[in-house]
Amino acid sequence: ELSTLCETDEKLSASLYLLHGFSIVIGRIQRRPVENVKVALPIMLAVGKVAASKLSDDDSIDITSRIFEKLIAIAVSLQGVCKKQVVDEKKQQLWSILSLYTLQLL
């Protein structure tokens, strides 16, 4: 049982690192941000959902809140990308993606 617990903890830590890293990378996307964000956000949501579903009752509150914080950090980074866009069409598309992402977090 201890090995299963350690394995689950490692997977959750990897998920948290992945979400954190993506929140940093998304702000640095310079080429084709709309296309890249459209592909990556569903994956990040899936990572967050899978990580949260693998929790036991003992860890669930702390780690679930950390997962949610990382998903919110992605939304904040995406908001920064939206503000940097010069082309109105791309800006509007990114704002729409951000809106849908935020709704999925609820």
C-alpha cells in the first residue's frame, strides 16, 4: 500500500509541475497563440481532472486546491496573452477561449 501511495503522490506532483510549467509557457507563446492555446487547454483541463480524481479522501482538500490554483494560474497567463495581442480578431478569439476555459473550471 505504501508503494501505491508513493506512486500516486509522484503522479500528482508531476501533474502539478506540468500545470505550473504550462502557466509559464503560455505567456511566452509568440507564434500562432490561438492555435496553440486551442490544442493545449483541453489537455491541461484533462490533466487537472484526472489528477483530482486520483486523490484519496485524506489528501483531497489540499491537493485539489493546489490543482485548482495551477489551473487558475493558466487562466491568468492566458489573460496576459489576450492583452498583448495587437490583432483584434486574434484578441477576440483568445478572449472567447479564456471565457470557455473559465466556465469549464466552474
